[in-house]
Amino acid sequence: MKQRLSFLAVLFALLLPAGSALCQQLNVQIGDGKPTVLTRADIEALPHVKVSISASGAAATFEGVALEAVLEKAGVEFGTSLKGKRLASYLLVEAADGYRVVIALPELDPAFTDKQVVLAFLKDGKPLDEKEGPYRIVIPDEKRMARWVRQVTTLKIVDLE
């Protein structure tokens, strides 16, 4: 009996990091193509940005990466290629709980706007907790936080027809 419990304890210890790492992955899908899976290491390797916000009387500093940089890492092109029909493309952000929001691609392109949209993984220097993370969309200049998606799991580029 002790051997069986020891075996189960070891098995659980080995599987726990794998499950945790899986939760740290982000799926990025461009059109109908196969999704690109980005790991936490892939995302953290991108240039970091920090934004300080004050909402509902509380101040916080989020750290992460520009959402545009994450999409570029997965193969989305911005800049001069964002014209014509591509201006009708949008990003569908999906959360673990099924919450979904839309962000127009020009809202993410520095050639169109100075707006900063961040895929955050730290809040006040600490990893996001289970309620918010592992990733959260932060858009500092928005009056309402309705598009500040918590527990982001998937980013999909959709072409409007």
C-alpha cells in the first residue's frame, strides 16, 4: 500500500509541472491556419513594457509585452502590409471562461496609433494570480475595462468578409 501511495505521489509530482506549463501556453491562430503555440519563455523573450494604471481608486503596475509583438512572433504582419481588405481584420481574444472580445488590427499597429495594448503576465512585480493569469490584456487608455481580458488562452486573427 505504501509503495502504491509513493508511486502516486511521484506521478503527481511529475505531472503537476507539465499541467502548469500547459496553462502557460498561448494559442495564436491566423485565419484558418494551424495555431501557433507560444510558451511562457517565448513570450517573456519579447521586449518588456510596463504600464501604470489607476482604476477604481487602486493603482497597479502591469508588466508584459506589446500584444502586437506577440502577434508578430506568430506571423502576423503589421506596418505597410496593413492596408486595404486587411484593415477589416480583427483580433478575437478568448479567455479560459469563454469571455471574448474584439480588437481591430489597426488598434495594435504603431503605424496607426500610439495606443498601447499589453499582454501582461506580472502585476506589481508578481506573476498574475489564478483569477487574472497567466496572461491578461491591459489597455491603459480605455475608460472601461471591458476588453481587459483575464486568463487569456487564445488569440485569433479573423478576416471580416
